[in-house]
Amino acid sequence: MIPHAQLSDTELRSKIRRQQICFGGNKRLKIYGLLSCTSGKRMKQENRVLFISEKEALENGYRPCGHCMSAQYKSWKDYKKAI
């Protein structure tokens, strides 16, 4: 998990190109999603964290975004109801 504020724009673009960052998350709300998500693009930079994988986001206690990852969100929600 990498806080967005710790990366320069150049570093960020480079890591995305090399697929070292694939998902973004909101550290306050504990939600992660695709970097292209319109909901994620609106969040404040100081609240944004970046993940290399979906597994990393889940291990850190984040849930999938209901907007850009609706299938994963539904699975996560059904799992939470079951436990």
C-alpha cells in the first residue's frame, strides 16, 4: 500500500505503466477500485492509497468499489452477509 502523496506525478505514471500500481483506494472509507473509476478520481489526494493487486487491498481491509467493480462488490457483500 503506497500513499499517493508520497509519489511525484512522474513516479506515479511510471509505476502505472510498469503495472506496479493497478488499483487505488480511499484510506478513510476503506474502499478500493480501478484507477479509471470516476468515483476514485474525485477523491482527495491525501486520502488516496495505491495497491499493486486486489489481494493486497483485501489484506489491508479494503472492500471493492460498488461503482467500478460491481461483480467483486456483490461477491464481497454476499460473503459478509454469510458470516
